[in-house]
Amino acid sequence: MNTKMTILLLMVTSFGFAQYGNKDGNRIGISAGVSQTTLFTKNFDTKPELGFAGGLSVRGNYYNNWSMIYGMQFFSNSFSVESTLNQNIKYTTQGVQVRLLFSYNVVEDHISLDFGPVLQINGKLALAASDEDKTIKGTLLKADQIVDVSPVSGNFYLGCSAGSRVVRAVLFYEYGFTNFLNKLNKDENLQTLNNGDKFKGNLGTINAQVIFNL
């Protein structure tokens, strides 16, 4: 199944859940904001870059001070890798996330702590055409040789939200506990150009968003 079909399936599933959960005590939220993403790896010298994300979520009462959140987010995350010319090569990946979070209401309808797993569907890395033939510092790899990253990854979400019942500010961090670069290990020629080392990288993303509850 290609990435576009996977995203479409996740959209249908998410909207179906929202309709099913649209009852008293549940709220549908629309969110958008900015992100800063870092690729944690020993293979390359990397730097964080800015991106953005936005989507839909359903928050429902669960038990006492606990709620559950089901959400879908579209994202465009970026990071940069240093080239042999000491120039930054900016990579961007776009895709969709599905998350299922537990939420502890510190102050009901005003402040909550949220955490849980996130399934992330990644598109291939995109970069400027002028950067494609640049060599990645410390390797013999051309910049366009590492774009075919793992299409599916898993993150852990930890964040908090504060505000009113209708509008909230959300600050959260996501750490990818799966190897974002693992698909590159299937090509032995790429490992050779990478000093014989296996590819391993984990994404870390800080997000600041505003959510409007309907």
C-alpha cells in the first residue's frame, strides 16, 4: 500500500471515530502550530529546522480526572545535514500521524498532562534540487541517496495543554523510538558509502500549537 492510500485510509478511520465519539462529554478539536525537529544520529552532523503541523482530535471523558484523546495530524517536519562544503542540506518529510493519548486533568477544562503512543506515516525526504549532488560530511553519500526513509515509525508523546474549554495552548514533545533511517540498511551499497556503518536515526520534535474545541 503506497503512502497516499495509507493517508486516505487513516483519514477515513479518524473521521469515522469522530462521528462515533461525538456525544455529551466529548469535544472535537482543530489544532495547528509550529514544530522544531532534530534527527538524532551518529551517522551525520545534523541541526534542527522549523516545520508545521495541524489536524483534528477527539477528547472524551474516561474515568474521574482522566480523559482519552484520539487524534490525527498532518505534518511537515524538517532538519538539516552538514555537507562537505560546510553547508546545511535541508530535508523535509511530510506525512500523517495517528495518536491515542491518556490525559490527566490537573484542573478540569483548563490544564491537562497528556501522554501516549503515536503512529507516524512518513513520505520520502525532500530537498532542494541544488543540494542533491552535494556530499554529506564524513561520508561518500550524495544528499539524494538517503531520501528513502522508513515509511512507518512510532513515537512517544508527552505534553501539556492550558487554557479554556474552547481554546487551549498545547506544548508537546515527540520522540521516535523506532529507527527512522532503517530502510536505508536494505541497500548494502549505501552502507559502504556510509563508512560501512549501519544507518540509525531517531526523530525528536517539539511542537507548539493552538487547539480550538468545537
